[in-house]
Amino acid sequence: MIGFDKTEHAPDDIYAYRYYGVPVASWDGDTLVLESVGFTDETWFGRGGFFHSDQMRLIERFTRTGNELLYEVTVDDPEVLVEPWVMHPRILQITNNPTIIAERGSCTETELDQVATQIRH
């Protein structure tokens, strides 16, 4: 996947201006941590109009225990938020009947190869 081959952001990543940002991956014990920067300010980080600026920094944490996946998100945006917004953790069940969820929303043609799920937005 794009970004998973790097563990640190390049200085210019914050200026990327992408719908899905520029992610980097690292491990915190058994937890996969994705930190993304370089977002466009044309999207929302949740349904209902939770807007953000191009200064948004997104940290996602994925921890698998058996057939459960704990998903945690922290949004930091000093231009819009007084303090970081932390989503209530979600526990996702992994099933033996995998399905593909079609991506909803917009992305630029240069980002089509980066779209994997609709969880990120």
C-alpha cells in the first residue's frame, strides 16, 4: 500500500493536499499505527459536516485480538479544533465471509490506487 514503506513523513508531506492524506505506518507493540497528514480541506472527517483544515493530522490505531479488530482514531487540527477529537473506539468483527465495500465519496484520479475501504473517511 502507498505510504506503508515509510515510517516518517517527508517535510513536504504536509503540503500534499490529498483527499486521503499521506500516511506512514509504524508498530506500537501489536498495534498498527497510521499517521496521515497532507489532507485537502474539501472533505469532512465525519458525517454531519465535521469540517477540517489542510492542517489536519489523523492517527489511526488497529489492534487485532482473535477475530476482533479494535479501531481507534484521533484527529488533531489546530486551525479548527481547540483540542484533539478522539472517536469512541470501535470493535469490528472479522468474519469468514469477506465482502468488499465500494468506496463512497470523491478522490482525484491520482489517488484511485490508494482507495481500499470506506473506513478512512
